Amino acid sequence: MRILITNDDGITAPGLKIAEAIAAELAGPEGEVWVVAPAFEQSGVSHCVSYIRPMRLEKLEERRFAVEGSPADCVLAGLGEILRDNPPDLVLSGVNRGHNVAEDTLYSGTIGGALEAALHGYRSVALSQYYGPNSAHGLGAFEAAAEHAVPVIRRLLEKAPWQREGYNLFYNVNFPALPAAEVKGVRATHQGSRLNPTFGVQPQRAPNGRLYLWLTHGEGNNGTAPGSDSHDCHAGHVTVTPLSADLTVHEMVAPLAELLQ
């Protein structure tokens, strides 16, 4: 198996090392693992692409490249240039430092990388490790992902659907902020909804008098609905959420048509 990895935390991120280990186990001794990751952190860029400027591509070592662009850019570079003649069997995006649940999925560059691969018809999985007050530091904080990702991805590859009418599916996998042995299991979930907005702004006046705004993060996942990624990951489960690029609220199409007549 040939696997392409990207992320949004950047080429030097510790979670990328975890993703490489996951990919190496999935690919097997005869497989290949290719890394194409942002040269700098790209958290929060969503599905942004470098539409109005070129992106610099640098080979760091064998099968390892840095791109001055977003995770979606990295996937485009991997599919369109680096692996153009030998396409991957699977694309992994992550392992992100922090979970990507609820409306985080709309902001996440990790999700954006997996989405770009799905748009090109490739099987793709976004991987994110939830951080909490009891999380370990360094690579130890990724223990749940390191231990549980391979069996989850193997099950998806063996049994889960990937193609559908319209946009293909891809999968958003989140690991709880627990030691691997304390993870409560794996659950299929829907995208959650938090009670309050994710972000706000906090103003700060610079010494030169100019006004700057820092983003502030809202409340956590308390109060989200059972069965959602945000609730179940917070409660200690690995969550697997099927996603696609289709943002249409399908049940509203027919009522809207009547309203517009």
C-alpha cells in the first residue's frame, strides 16, 4: 500500500511522527509512506488553496516534502506532482494536535487536506488527538491515536463505503484525551453542534496605538448531544464521523421550492 500523509500543524509537528508510524504499519514492509506537509503551521485554514499565488515545494529527504501552502495545497502537490505517476491508495491527514469535532470541522486544515483528497476520488481519513487537562506532554499525548488508529483505519478500508452518488465520503477520526488503555471504545457519530459560537475576539492595543484582535476560543464540548463527535470523544471514545463536501440541507430543498413558487 502507498500512503500519502499531510497535516496542518506543519512538517516538524510531533503528531506527524505518529501519523508516519501509523502509516508504516498500515502500508506494511512492502509499502511506501510519503509525507507532503506544510512548511509552517496552517491550523485554521480550512480547505484554503493557494489560488492566487504559487507554492514552493522543497524535497527534504526521500519521500518527504515541505510545501509553503495549506494542507489542501500539500495534497494537490502530492497527487498532481510528487505521486503523479504512482498515486496513493490512501491519504491520511494528521495526527492533529487537538480534536476536530462539531464546527471545528469547518475551520480545520486537517479536515481540509482529507477533503481535497476525497474530491479527487481518493480514500482519505482525518486524524485528530483531543487534548485535555489530564493529557500527557509531547508524544505521550498522542498515545490514544498511536494505539487505536491502525485497527480503526483497517476496519474502514475493509468494510466502510467510500464512493457515493455526488461527493465521495471521507472519515473524520478523533481520539480522546486519555491513555490508550482507558479509551472506552469506538463509536460512529454525527457532527456535533455546540451551544455557543466557537470563536470570539479580544482587542489589544499595541504600543504604537494600533488595534489588534486576538481570537478567543469558546466553551468546550459540555452540553453537546450524545451520539455526536463532540460529546462522545469528550466522554472517552474514539469517534468516527462520515463526511462529504456536500453542505446542502437536503430535507429543506422541497420546502424551499414550495416557498419560492
